[in-house]
Amino acid sequence: MEPHDKQVPLDKQTLAQQAYDKALQYELDYGCCPQCVLAAIQETVGVIDDSVIKASHGLSGGGGLMGQGACGALTGGLVALSAKRGRDRDKLDKGRFISNFKKGRELVERFRQEFGGVTCEQLQQCFTGRTYDMWNEAEYKAFDAARGQQCARATATVTKWVVEML
């Protein structure tokens, strides 16, 4: 390969913006915020394999579409951080790997500051003025219409932050 044929590595800010753009579009097109976070990170910086994306599916909508748990975008971000920085299976007896928890805490605090809460229901309230039963078809449609691009923006923002943190 000739020197001029080498690709210049993208800087972290460029990668973070690419990840943001991908996550935003994936959430708008497909939904399931944790999967959108993880797929965008996988495509921009690696770290995530397909089984992790699949495993995150049930985290959407605060877990099982129930709303009371953490926002799926936030949990997707925490999973991505842990995929890179977390404790391996063969090291369960080697301590808690507190540095990963510190990064996770940083992400959660930043998310709370930016979006006004951490649970799916808190975000529903902030974004639309009310909460929704996502297992009721009419309620879910009402939520989908009322939220506009706000969930996609949260998904994309988390994705960008995580790429910057990795």
C-alpha cells in the first residue's frame, strides 16, 4: 500500500458525531433505544458484538416497556461502557473494577442533568407532560406522536457521550 492510500484515523470528536448521527437515525427509523445506542457504537468504534445488541432488546422502555426502569438509551450507554471497561467473567474474583462504576456514574449524572431524570417515565413526563402505558396500543401511539424526536435526541446524545468516554 502506498503512503497516500492509507486512511487517516478519525479523531474521537468525528467518531462521536458519526455515532450521534447513526443513533439518531436508528431510533427514528427502528426504535428500541438501547439497541440503537449499541449499534451506532459498534459501527463507529467497535467494542460491541451482535449478541450484546440482541441482549439489550428487553431494556427498552425502562425495561420490558414498563417505564419504571432506567431509560433504555442510558442503559445501552452503560452496557457499552461496560463492554469496554467492565469486569471479565474470568475476573469475577478480582475486585469490583470501580473505575467502570465511576464512568457509569458520570454518564448517569450527566444524563440526569441534561434530560431531567433517568427513568423512562421521568423522561416521558419531561418530554410530553405525562406518562404512558406502552403496553396499551393507543397509549403507545399517543406517546410516539407526543415525543417527537426527543427520545431520538436522548439516544443520540448518550451515544456521543459514550464514544467520547471510551
